[in-house]
Amino acid sequence: MANASRALFLLVLCIGLSGCQDSGPPPALTAPPEFQVETGTDPHSFAEYEKVRITHLRLDLDADLAARTLTGYAVLELERPEPGFQRLVLDTRDLDIRDINAIQPDGQYLPVSWRFGADQGHLGRPLVIALPAGIEQVRIDYATSPDAFGLQWLDAQQTSSGKPFMFSQSQPHYARTWVPLQDTPAVRYTFDATVRVPSDLMAVMGADGNAFERNETGEYQFTMPQPIPSYLMAIAIGDLEFAEAGPRTGVYAEPDWVERAAAEFGVLEQMLEIGENLYGPYRWGRYDLLVMPPSFPFGGMENPRLSYITPTIIAGDGSLLALVAHELAHSWSGNLVTNAAWRDLWLNEGFTVYFEARIMEALYGAEIRNQLAKLSWDALQDTLATIEQGDRQLVRDLSGQDPEQAFTLVPYVMGGFFMDWLEHRVGREAFDQFLRDYFDHFAFQSLDSEEFRAYLEQQLVAEHPEKLDMAEIDEWLYQPGLPDSAVAIEPKSDAFERVDAARLAWQSGEKRPDALPTETWSVHQWRHFLSGLEGAVDAQGMATLDSAFELSQQQNYEILFLWLMRSIETRYEPGIERLEPFLIEVGRNKFTRPLYAALAETDWGRDWAIEIYQRARPGYHPLTRQASEAALGIDANSGVP
Ligand code: BES
Ligand code: ZN
């Protein structure tokens, strides 16, 4: 564009924005933000999405694995419910913005003025862009930071393939660290993407178009024809292979893992069919899993069409597949019908815990489901006893807090028990019908707890006024802790009672451990057994159990984790010896955080734990670093006490 006309355009765009210049590229300004987050909108996003809204995203990115950056552009297609409103505010964190242009209806680029608002910690910085009348597309050229919180970069020495690996984790509000977006679950958009990677690596996304094989060009194309919220944006790059599980299902993993993973996840297609039979069609096309490096901070992440799964659930016997059922269930609860903000997280996670249990019941029977429910119930009681009153509610005010804080057992397990309770009141048939209608009614929408409450009142309560009343429902939603009415659904497990009896028989000296009926125990019975030993065993007892059951050699990570916790508490050396390799290999927060916290509490283990952490840190995800540092009580930057 000629300089004169460029200057003219800038002049026009500068109205209403301070700090514009009349020529040259518009500078990034760091004036304090003068806008306020409006009430009723997501407190964790700067976006003014009632006024301007992203409807489609076009992404074009080059990955540089050595520099640890994604570089390219995002074109945002916009809907403007308030056409006179002339600014677009995006969420960003640590993004290097290089150029912003409006794309005119005739395709011409028009440089626009933009600036950053003040840095607000984990929320990042609002990117304020002048939006001329009539403009419906904006192109932002940018690069990510090597420290982008939502990306983890592993170099060749840190993976099983000996090739680098990169993955994103966008939930709850980290998409803004790799794409400039309206980073709120209230906004949904479709997208397409082109990603270029070195030709010995493959790129995959939570989208349609994942290739079954690497291609020589290193360029991969994706589309997401269904509108999704930003927290479901997902990308990964690595030395990946694919193995089929069924016609619509399969597994991506690094070569070393792919066979074992495919064997472990052989039931994937069946799970998908069970899901459809319960709550209606699977609306996303394919459903694949991506097996992550062990440093993946979570068990699983429900990225659409491609859930990310920790390898720590690959136990060899399918005993930890509840997690896969969980991520699959999110294809309905969460991905299809989405919480409007993180205060409503229980709409995603509570529904999913219930749905997961239904899949597990259909696959493995009511007994296994019941054991899992009992483990959850007990864990919830522990959580409720330790967290603050204000955090014990399903619907929780999170303004001013990091949305990470929302992810406790309350929205998950208490939310799941709320669903159990509704089912218990109206009967399974009526409740399933209600849920099927709910998923249909709100498909591809985001809703809040109050919209759900209104729908529940109009549907289920109106149909069953003698079985449900709103006062009881409001107690579940808005009062802290489990309501009294929850007694009706407290899980009771004979299998666990037999485990307790066996433990007592051993502890009272009545039976030796090798005389206990453990051959028939499920992994969950073992988990219950080891949880029951908290505060009730010493190092000598640990040694006796170890010689009978070789627990220090455990390969099942759920069992091993509990064994390591008991080992720390009792200072049982053979268990403690496994800690360092475990903490160096595994970055799954569910395991690492309690292990570090337990070590930090001992009079002998804290300094050692800090040393382990410093060795492990380069292989940890930013989230695991953050959580481990908090558990150890060390300064984030110095890594010293
Ligand atoms: N959506 C979550 C993953 C997540 C958790 C993202 C916290 C951001 C913050 C996923 O669906 C999940 O809940 N995973 C659980 C497993 C599940 C079986 C409870 C996990 O990772 O442990
Ligand atoms: Zn979940």
C-alpha cells in the first residue's frame, strides 16, 4: 500500500484510540487498560464478545522445534452484533505480535492500530485492536514465546523416540499463549489450520484431517467444521505413528508406545458405541487418542476428535481405562455442550464423571463402577474436609482467582453424585431421556449453571414434581458440601469391605499377608487397601507387604503412587528408592504434587525433594513446575527454598 493512503487509513482508524501515529507501522502501546470487564461476562477473558465475536479462525503456523516457537498468523472472522462498536479485544499472554491488518471485503489489507493493555499475570494482556466499520476479518501476524505456558517443548533427549515433541494444553485459559483469541468458553468458532513442521515429524490437531502417516513435505492441513470453544484448541508435533482400533477410532503415539497403546485401548470403538447408545450420536467424525510423553501434566484432555492421554494409564491389563471413558464422554458433556465460564465447570466435569461411570458400567459391570464410585466418594470426603467453605460449592464464584482453582473434586465428583442423585430420584429411563434431550437441545452451545437450572426445572422437575423439588436442587448447586439428601446415593462396596476385613486380619496379627485373598483383588481394591494404610502402617509392616506382593516393583502407576506415598510416610527405603526415577519420568500432577508435598512435610525429605525437582524440572510442563514449586514451598524463579 502506498504510504499516503496508508497514513490516511491509519488516521481514520485512530479515532477513539490513544497513541496512534500518522505514519509507519502502528506501535504497540502499553497504556493502562481503560475498559472494565462487564458483569455477566467471563471474568477470565478480556473479550467483549457480546459486541464482536469470532466465528471462524484461519491459522497458519510454522513450528521451530529448536527455537521453541510457533510463528505465523491467525485470521479471525468476525460477527458484529453491535456494528458501531469499533474495537476488538483479544486475550493474549506472552505473544509477540508482529503485524495486524484488517482484511477488507475486497481482500485488501488495511493496517490497523493496536496496543496492549496492562499485564494481568495469568490472564495475560488484552490486545486492543481498532476495528473499522464494515471489517469482518482481521489478520494477526505473531510468534509464540519459548516459555508459552500452554505449550510444552521436549527436546530429542527427553522423548522415547529420540526426536523432539511439542504439545499444547489450552484448558482452562492457556490458548491465549499460542493463539490470539477470545479465550473464553462462551465463544465458539470453527477453524482451519495449516501447520508446517520438520519433515521427520508429524503434526496433529484436535480437528479433522489428522494424517495416518507422516508426509514428506512436513505440511499438514486441518479443519474443524463444528464450532468449539478456545480451550479445546489443540496441537501436537512429534515422531508419531498411528494404529487403528476400530473404523472410527485409533491411537497416535511415539513408535515405542504405539503397539502397547493400541492393545490397551482396543475397546475404544466399543466405548464410542456405548456413548452413542446412551446419549445420542457422536458428532465429531473420528475419535482418536494421542498418547503423550509421561511429562503430560494431566491424566487426559478431551481435545475434540483427539483426546490426549497420559501413558501412565497403560497398565497392560486395561485396568485404568476409566480415564479414556472420561475423555470420550466429554465429546458430549463439555465439547458438545460447554460450560459458559469456569464457575460452571461442574457442567463439564460433573456430567462427564457420571457419563464415564455409565460407560464403565456398560463395559465392565456395576461392580467395577461401584468400586470406582466408592473411591471417589472417599476422596471427596477428604477434599471437603480440607478445603475452605467457599470452595465446597458446585457453582463457585471464581472472579479474581485463577481458573485452575476450579479443578477440585467438587465439580468433578460432587457434580457426578448430583447426577447420580437425579437419576436415583426419577429413575434411569427418565434421566437418560432427559440427558439425551439436553445434549440435543444445547448442542454446540455454551451455557451457565442458571440456564441448566431453568432447563432442569422446565423438563425433569415439571415432569416429576412429586420426586424433585427446586429447593433440594438449589442445595446441591449453591450450598457448600454434600446435602443431606445425598445419603441415598452413598456408594457401598462389599468388595471394599472384604479388603478392610483382610487388612484388619493382617494388622491384628491374625493372618500373614500371603494368606490374604488378594489374587482376586481388582486394581481398585488394591487402591482402597493402600489408602486404608494411611497412618496405619510402619516401615516394618511395609517391608512385610513388599516381600509378599513386590509392591516396590509395581508397574501399575495408581498402585505405585499410593505405595510411594505410604513409603514416604513410613520412611520405607525400598519404596523411597523408586521416588527419584518416578519423579524424573512422570510429570502428571495428580502424582507429582502430592509426592513433593509429602516429602516437603518430612524432617528428612525436603532438601532431597528440592534436589530431585531441580533435576526433573527441565522435563516438566510449566503447570507441573508451578504445582511442584508450590508443593515444595520454593520460589518459582530461583528454585531455592
Ligand atoms: N478436562 C480435564 C483435564 C484438565 C484438568 C484440564 C484440569 C485443565 C485443568 C480432563 O477431562 C480430566 O478431567 N482429566 C482427569 C481425568 C479424569 C478421569 C478425572 C485427569 O487428568 O486426571
Ligand atoms: Zn474431565
